[in-house]
Amino acid sequence: MMISCIHGSLALEDQSATSPFLWYFYSALPRGLGPSLVLVPVGVYLDRRLVPLAAPAVVYVMLYSILPHKELRFIIYVFPLLNMASAGACSYIYMRRTKAPIYELLFWGTMVIILGNVLLSIAFVSVAMTNYPGGVAMTRFHKLLKNEPFVHVHISNLAAQTGVTRFTEIHNHWKYSKNESLEPEQLQEYTHLLIEAKSKYSPNLKTFTYTHKVLDSIDTFSSVSINYKLLPPIRIKTRPALFILERKDFREYPQGHNVPSIKEVEMNDTDDTKEILTEDSFVNKESIVNLETNYVNSEDTFIEPLIGDEELSEDVEPIQTSIEEEADIETNVLPIDELVIKDDTNK
């Protein structure tokens, strides 16, 4: 009850998960009880002893109708009580079938209801057989690999919800895993995969195109179609739901590949980059120190000949004297205006 209340409170946030107040009465109960539902009020009316059995069941369903989130499994416990009321009606009518025409008519009506229940049960069972692909996949998987000594299989979420249980794990020397928190590259550690996909071209299977091969596929219920040209006219349509994948090299590496996750690869890459940068910086520091020492040594070798070479100092002195003489000549040269004035005075 507490779990259902929590589901109902959570469903208020998601309106798509809610159902109307009378959903149990017009949808869940008719699907669960079939045509025999019409006999429940008849049985309670004909035999008052059935009231203490049927009344609590109806009250239970009404209380659960208050919760917005509704499922058939929430009220499945009332079916035996309501079926007892239907059985009481059938028993009452059967015992009086020869006393009056009305009872005989009701008797044949109950026979039609019982036959309708049988047909409806067969139809629902046929649909249910196609609605558990996980159990079918597990059965086929064991048949395909019955002679393998070691198998490490990963079971997807859909397979675990539709028939795969601990009772289907029949080989003690095999490993079965239902871990849901794995990255696609981590699934390479498993020899086989029970993976959900809508088709063999689904994006879920593209990751394993080059590493795995498809052993088999399992369909699940899709819809019901009616074709009056066929017998029976009702056909159940299915669609792919699960695929059995086998790693191509699992016999060479039965323990799987230790493939790191994406986060581990990124962390390793960053660590390697840091090491490379540290080594490069250390090399650059050494090269800078070598350049500085080479520069100092080259500067010393360049300055020493200039200071110690006497011939070079002797050649520099004549050049300096010649430059001074040219400067004196330039200072002795008169401007053009003064030359013109002197020339006029001389005339």
C-alpha cells in the first residue's frame, strides 16, 4: 500500500502516468475477469451469503481508484473473491435449470460466458507467450552454446524484465551479469551479450559491428491484426526486441578484453600530457642554460682578441688621426657668402 501511494504521488508530476478514477472498473476488471464479470452482481443478488466476500473487494478497488497511478497488478488480489461470486451465480442457475424456462435460458447464457472465458484466456496466453522475449532469449542462448566450457554473458535491462531470472541460469561454470552501469566499451569484456534493439541496424548494435556477430534475434508482441481470409482470422504481429551477440574472438580471449572506460582513457591521456610537458620544460630549461653559457663563452672569445691584439690597435691609430685631419679641413673651409665678399674686395 505504501509503495502504491508513493507511485501515485510521483505520478501527479507526470500526467502521462495517470488514469481516470473509474479505470479499474471499465478497463482492468473486464480484462482480468472477462465475460464472467457480468455474473458478479447476479451472484450477489441471488445468494446473500456472497455479499461479505464481494463487498470488501469492491471497496478495495474503489480505494485504489483514488490513486492517480493505476495498474492491473495493484488489484489482482480481488479476482478470487469476485470469481467466487460468479461461481455462486452459476451454481444457483445450474441447480434450477429444469424448474423454469428462465433458469434454462440463464443456464445456456452461463455456458456461453464460460466458453467466452476459455477463448479469451487462450488469446491472452498467446499474446503473453510473445511478450517475454527475455525468457525465450535465455532458452535459445543455452541451446546455441550448450557445449561451451566458459561463457560470460551480459543481460540487458529489457531481458531481465521479460523472463530472465536466477532460475534460468542453469550453468554453474558460466558467468551471468546484469550490471546496468557499464559503458559500451566495457561490454567488450563479455563473451556474449543479450542486448535490446529494434532492428539489426539499430544504433545500439553499431558499436559492436566489427567486434561481434549476431547469433539470433527474439521478437516481442507488437499488435493484433484481423484477416477474415485466414483461419483463425486473428494474427499476432511481433517486432524485434532482443539480439544475441557473440564476440568474434571469445575463444581466443575467453576472459574478455580489459578495455578501460572513456574516463580512464581521458585521465591517462591527461597524465601522459603532463609528463610530456614536464619533460619538455626540463629540456627547455637545460637548453636555455646551455645557450647562456655558450653566449658568454662566445662573448669572451670575441672580446679578448680586440683587447690583446697589438697589430689591430696600431691600425686603429692611423685611422683616428686621418679622421681628425679631415675634421680640421672641414672646419677651415669658409662658407660661400664669405668667399664671394672676399672675392669682391680683392677686385
